[in-house]
Amino acid sequence: MNSEIPAYYSALAPFRPLFDQGNPILTYHKLGPRPRKVRLKGLYMSSRLFARQLGELRAAGFAAGALDTCAGPITPRRIVITFDDGYTNVLRYGLEPLAAAGFKAIQFLVADLLGKHNTWDVSQGEAPEAMMEAAQVREWLAAGHEIGSHTLTHPFLTRLPPAQAQEEITASRKKLEDLFARPIAHFCYPYGEWNESVRDLVQSAGYQTACTTNPGVNHAADSPFALKRFTARYASRNFKAVWSRLRATWQ
């Protein structure tokens, strides 16, 4: 990646040449007001900035792309909007900006935590945040958006025994399909952590794609089970250093 391209996305201008060279995906986590005592502040985005980012993309001629075509020929002026985890605040603060800009998005759900909260990082000192319950997921779907799997419990898949990793990957897909009566074709690796063994489990479970947190755009030569994404957030000089330190606490 060009060293002049930021590691995270806050505005289109620095990314415009790169987006023309491949198929881009953006990833978000939480929208709206940020509560006190949050550790990963950059995972929150105000609804105003979210609307501004979508409006800028729309004004530049971008429209919603599809995950299943990202590892393929370049589809000009297409971009995929993804959300990780399934937070209630995405439903509350995201539906209106998405509709106003004419974009569709996909939400990767932690299947066993619907209607609960982010237990995986609350245990690390993060502030709790409500997850969408089934009725709210149906509201998201009724608005024309998609869902995918983010496992059952949001573990580090590379640290689990193979049988347990397989259960997280396959059972989450079945649970979401049974609950919402629709195919679940797309997967997202928790924490962006994956290896060849985990990738093979995802592929054998019947998914069509899997998203990482590796930055970059996607090309025809890329694996659909290692799709690259740019994390979208507000501009901050210190994000990369803070993110590195916090990831180190998970090791």
C-alpha cells in the first residue's frame, strides 16, 4: 500500500486513486454518541460524520457494491459498506444516513450475543454496548440491508482447537439462517485474526466470502476468503499507535 495512504479512512480524497485500482470495502463498528470510559474511541463514529462520508462517496459517483464480486474484475465506482458485531446504535443512527445516500450495508452478527452486549471486550475493560436483538435485526433486513456471520461468541479463531473453531464458524451460520430464514453467505473474522486453517474451515462451511481487517482494495487475483477492508473512523494522528497498543493487550 502507498505509504501516503492513511491506514484508516476518514475522507475520500487520499483514497480516490487507490479505489479506482480495485474493489474497496469500508468497515465500521459503532455509530452515535460515545459513552464514558471507552477504550477504543476510534470504533465510534458520530452520525454526522457517517452521513458526511456517505454523502461524499455518493457525490463522487460511488454506489453500493457486493462482497461476492470484490475478488473479481474491478467494478468502477462501487464500494461495500460493512459493520462488525451488530450494535444497536448502528440501527438507531445508521438507517437514515444510509437511506439518504442510497447505500446498502451488511452487518456481521455475533450469533449467540443477539440482544446482549459485547462480552468479549468488556472483559478487557471496554464499555458495554448493546447488541441488536432479533426484532431489530429484522428491522435492519426490512430496510434492504444484509447480515453475515461474525461467529457465535467473537473469539480469536486462531487460538481455538480446530473443532471449536469449526463450531463457531458453522453453528453461527446455521443459527442465523434458522432465525432469519435467509442464506448467510458472508463471514467476518473476529479481530481480523485468521490463518490458512481457519480460512479453510470458513470455505468448507459454505460461505462465499470472508472479510479481514487488512487494509487495501481487492482484485481478481485475491482470495474471496481474505477480503481487505479499510477501517473508517474520524481523523486522528494517534489511531495507529493506540490500536497497536490495544491489540498487544489481547495477545
